[in-house]
Amino acid sequence: MAITKYHIGCTGWSLKDWVGNFFTDDAKQRDFLSQYASVFNAVEGNTTFYNIPSEETIKKWARATPDGFKFCFKFHRSITHGRRLNDVEDEVMRFLEVFDPIADRLGPFHIQLPPQFSPGEFVRLERLVRLLPSVYSYAVEVRHPDFYDHGNRENRLNRLLQSYHIDRVIFDTRKLHSMKKEEASIREAQKKKPNVPVRFENTGSRPFVRFVGANDVLNNEPYLKEWAIVIADWIKEGLHPYIFTHSPDKVSQPPIARKFHQLLAELIEINPMPPWPVERQNEQLGLF
């Protein structure tokens, strides 16, 4: 039975290192998305930050996923990082039109602003949210420290997002930046991921959480328990949260997500997470 009441997933679906421990032993690239979507009901669409897919590609993605599955595609970097939202009206509309054929598979579009995008450029964000078609949903991620001042600048941001029913992305990297480990994957993630304060308030109806922690479940558990409480409360309030589990090595994302779902199930009534493809494979092999 599929997961309902909220959406959960990882940063992508095409990791070859998942073959044999999440995907089946014989999984090929063409199988990855359908196997991923047999367990999770959402995915971060980071691929669109770098390349805009063809119509045939996105239709293929839709065919590989069940009803209720949601892609949270990231705005292309030319819009957010190249032009920094300056004079991007035409580019934004062309980008959104690409995904019209799979409208039923779209979660919030992820608008990630660069760390240098400051409150001094706020008028650009105001122009952007005014032109966004209300038929879709959106989540905005800010990384500049001045947007976390608990004062006028942060309040202005939150008021803008609330007025357009847009969610503010919550990026929780507390565990990641608290670690002093020699693992190359952790050092690399610490360089790339922002060390910004965590906010537990939501500005829309689809709270959008990105959690980045350690490469093992146990060291993430205190943070996952905290998020389970918050997300359970959101669901009780009638909101529909999205949570995506990251890990520096990427391999650990599915077990971290599974642990979170188990912790959430201790607080509210939700369907269990479906077995992984490799587990279903092993179960079938056991019948012979």
C-alpha cells in the first residue's frame, strides 16, 4: 500500500550504488525510476537545475511512476544563478511549459537561490512570485545569512511567501556541520551545503524539508525524531509536508528515509513504507 498523508523521497533515483542494496541485483538504468517509485512517493528533481529535459523524457518519467508520485523539479540555474531572477519572465514561463504534459506528477517547484542572493535583491524575488502561475506550487530556498535575522528582512520574506501561498524550504544541515570526520564524502558535503539556521515555521500548505545528516541511521536519529514530531503536527493541522533525506555518500538516503517513516508511524497512523525492490526480489527467490 502506497504512502499517503505526506511525501517522502531522496535527492534522485538513478544512483548505481543502490543496485543490490535498494534496487534489485539485476536492475538496469531503465529500471531505476520505476523501482524507486515503488517505494517512495516523491523525488527532488535536481537534474533540471543543469539540463531541461525533452518532452519525451518527461513523459517517460511519468509512465514509470504511479498516480500520486510527485517530482519536485528545481528551477534551471540560468534563472536562479545565472540571471539571479533579473528579467527572467520569459525564461520562467518557457521552463514551466516544459512540464505541462505531466502536470499531475508535479510537486512544488524548487526555487533555490544562490548564497549571494541577498535582501538587497528582494525586489527581484517579488517580481518572480507575482508572475508564477498559481496552477502550480512552489518552494523557495534562501541561503544568504541576512534572510535569517529574526527581524525585518526575514519577516518581509516570510510575509511575501505567505501572501502567495509559497513554502519556504527548510534545509537542515545541523548534523552535517557538527561532524568532525575524515570521510571524504562528509568533508565534500560540508563544503557544498549551507550552514544556515533551521526554521520550523511554514509559509504555505506544503512544508518542504531537506535533511542532510550523517552516513548512518543511528547518528541521524535524534534529528529524525525531532522532525517526526514536527511533521506529525503539520499533518494533524491539515498540511501536506514533503521531506527529502540526503546523505553525504548518497548511498544511505533510503535507510535514513525508512527510519524517518518508522518514527513518524509511531506518532500518527500512516501506511507502512513498501518493501524495497531488493527485499521483494529476495522474498521471491526464497519461494523456490
